Amino acid sequence: MAKGFLMVLSGPSGSGKGTVSKALMEKRDDIVFSVSATTRKPRVGEIDGENYFFLSEEKFQSMVENNEFLEHAFVHTNYYGTPKKFVMEEIEKGEIVLLEIDVQGALQIKKNYKEAVFIFLLPPTMDELRERIVKRGTETEEDINTRFSNAFKELDFVGEYDFFVVNDKVENAVDDIEAIIHSERLRVKRHKDIKKQVTMQGGK
Ligand code: 5GP
């Protein structure tokens, strides 16, 4: 069986990462979502252990010290990190592990995990992006401005990614990501012994 891999999805606040990931996971059963830890307070409707592990700064720092994160970063005004153990176990099982993380985290992963796939999700326009953040209605005016100005800075990093996907419509973005997954599954380096796979199916 082919090993699984890390699939990193980044994109500015309002690019629709959450919506696209959810739609993708509803469609496929070979993707598991890596629940991040954060020191941010939960938004209305967010569930601990499902959307994030909501931690105190002390708990977060102790996980950093114990080397329990695959990557971690200070994003906007809070700490975020990817717990390592879950990700490594799922990859061994052959799953695709979806990491919805910012560019700083993605760059850390890129350095340490060569086999990860990096996708950058873009809004159709920056005007649309701002409208989406405002419409979401979960942030203060100050937070909206921070997220919007950070969005411009994040766009500078798109060149570090393998693929870009424009989220004009969720279905289109999901189709594009599925095409990427299809090709990644066919990568020779992701299979141990292709000759054996073929000969075991009756070839000579
Ligand atoms: P939000 O507060 O809107 O849920 O997320 C803010 C930003 O933090 C988003 O860009 C999101 O992708 C990023 N983020 C979420 N989890 C992680 C993580 O584990 N590591 C890093 N580096 N960024 C994360």
C-alpha cells in the first residue's frame, strides 16, 4: 500500500479554506483533518477538539518545549500549532492528512517534510476577500484590518507552493484539489515497489 502524505492548504483569511476543506472531506474518505492547537478563544459554534484544541498559553508553551508540534507559529494575534503524533500515525496508515495552516507553518513543514504537497488557495479578487471577512461577522474591526493587511503579505509567499487554486466557487476549488490528489497518488516515489504491484496482479 502507498504511504499517505501531508497536504498543506494555506491561503489568506477569507479565502475559504475552511469551507473548501469541509466540502473536500465530505466527498472523500481518504483524507483526515489535522486539528490544530491554538491559544485563540473559540468563536461561536466552534467545538474544542473538532475545530481546534483550545489551549492556554502555558499549555501551548509546554507542548512547544516537549517538541509535540510538527510546526507552530504566531498568526495574527495568537499561537497555532500542528500536533505531531496524530499526523505521523495517519500517514503511516496511508491517509492524506490535511493541514490548514498559515504560510509560516507551511515553510517549516517544507523544510522538514519533503514529501508534503503545498496548495495555496486564492480568492477571486482582494475586494471579494475583504467582503468575505466582513460578512463572516466573527471578527472585530481591528481584527478584520489585521487579517486583511496580513492577506497581502501572505500573497508574497505563493511562489513557495506547488499549486494554486482559485476559490471562485467551492465545487471548482474541490475539483481542482481532487485533480492534484489524483496526480500525487500516481507519483512513483509514493509507491514502494511498482513492479511488484503489477506482477502480483498476474503480470510476468
Ligand atoms: P483562524 O483564527 O481564522 O481559525 O486561523 C487563523 C490562521 O491561522 C489561518 O491562516 C489558519 O490557516 C492558521 N492556522 C490554523 N491552524 C494552524 C496551525 O496549526 N499552524 C499554523 N502555522 N497556522 C495555523
